[in-house]
Amino acid sequence: MLIPKPDETTPQWGNAATRALGRFVLGIFGWRLSGSLPPAPRVVMIAAPHTSNWDYLLGMAAIFALGIRMNYLAKHTAFRGPLGWFMRWTGGIPVNRKAPGDVLERAIQMLRESPKMWVGIAPEGTRKRVERWKTGYHRIAMGAGVPIWPVALDYPSKTIRMLPLRTLSGDLDADEAMLKALYAKPMARHPDAFWS
């Protein structure tokens, strides 16, 4: 499997063992990576469509294989027990869905102040079917003045597609439409949970 190499702009993490583990997990499930890492030290990465718990396993395997540091937002209830330790170790930031504002502001501040930081988020905010994406990804990217890095989980082809960076206009509806156009219902593990 061809794995893109991080450059000097990339937040890096892990070692030869974690990279090998990531490649092994992707390999045993028959998944591959396509595209390239963005040449930017600070981005908001959106991973979609998010319709299954398998998305997390595959995403973490890709992060390990690439050797990148990806801070990511996830619901606070997932940070319990051993999984919580693992999620924090790998860059997870818990979000209480009833009061997400503080975490979003903290993410904006961290991105502004860090010379290198990538923040990942599932724009749907849930594995269930939604009418609209949550606005957190947009608020963070606009607040920090950073581009969006779209990544697609394409289950039929078993490919994690790393797409080119996109710059937001500031118009939430237009930006969401532009980003949604990069994804298709058949990509999802559960197409019935794909957004409308």
C-alpha cells in the first residue's frame, strides 16, 4: 500500500511501530488510502459520510499509518473507561453535545496559537441520518482562519479518499453545499443513514 509521507508542515505523531500497526489494520480489512496529505500546518479535517462505528476504527488506522497527529472532536460519553484513555492518547477532545460552544472556542484558540495543528470532525455529528450538518466544523475553520481538508470514507471501494483543501467563503449554506457535493450516498457503510 502506498502511504503518503508527511512533510515539514504536517503535525506528526507515532513511530515505526504505530505506522506499521495502522498499515496492518487497513490491510487486513482490505482498505487503502488515496490522495495526498495537505501542504498546510493548520486545517480542519472533515471525515464523511459517518454512518458506522467502523468509521472510527478505519480513521484511526489511517492516522496511525500516515504518522500524523490529528486532534479530533468526539462525543464526551465515548471517553469512558479504557476507550477514553485511548481516545485522549490519540488526540481526542470530548464534546458535550448539550454545550459544545466552549470546546469550539477552545479549538479555535488552539488552532490560532499552534504552529502546527490539525483538527478532525465528523460534520454530521452523529451516525444517524441528518437533514443538516452540525456547524462546528464551519465555526472552527472560520474562527481560526484555516482551510477545510475533506476526507471521504468510500466503503464500496474500501478507500479512504484524501481530497484537496477547500477554502470556505463564510456563507454557511454555500460552503455546506460545496462540501456535500464531494460525497455520495453509495460511499456510506449504511447508505440509509446518509444525509438528505
